[in-house]
Amino acid sequence: IWSDHDSEHTVKLDDRQRIQRAVTARPGFNWGLNDLARLCECKPATLRQRFHRQHGCGPCDVVMSVRMELASIYLQTMLIKQVAHAVGYKDYRSFSRQFKQYFGFSPSTMQRMT
């Protein structure tokens, strides 16, 4: 069971929090729907339905979002190809396209801004 200990209180993490923490810990892992469902202790179809109902997006969208946010930090000290690999992309061009779609500008532009 995933939980956080906040002094004497135990707080159960929701699905989104579980996924965010797991991806933050292992951004380069090839997270699939089955992996995310196992993490959230449910079936893939159940996770997908719950996510769309509660968050208006799919669980894989959260994986991508966490990766992009981490990438924006990594770009301050790493090369684009290194960042792409660190956040789970085999091809840095695919990473760059996804990054630009997410942020509205390229990874190289982000590096110039920092």
C-alpha cells in the first residue's frame, strides 16, 4: 500500500499521486497502462475510466506530463540527447517534438532561456 506518513497521520495516495511519484522516481522506465494499473492496484480499463472521469485525461498523459516537467529541469544542466534518454525517449527528435507540443517552444529554446 502506498502511503505517506505525515507526523502521526497516514494519507492514502490517489491514483494520480501514485503515478506522479513512480514516474518521478523512474522517468526513463517504459511505463505502460498495465504497469500503471498494477501500481494503482486495479485493472487497466478501470484505471483508464477512473482517470477520465476524475481528471479528464488518461493515466499515460500524466506520465508524459511528469516527464516533460522533469525534462525542463534537466535541460538546465544536460544535453538534449541526454535529457531525452533520461525521461524515457529513445529518439531525441521524438522527445523534441513532444516537448515543443507540451511547452510551445523547443528544448534548445528552453536551454537558451536558462
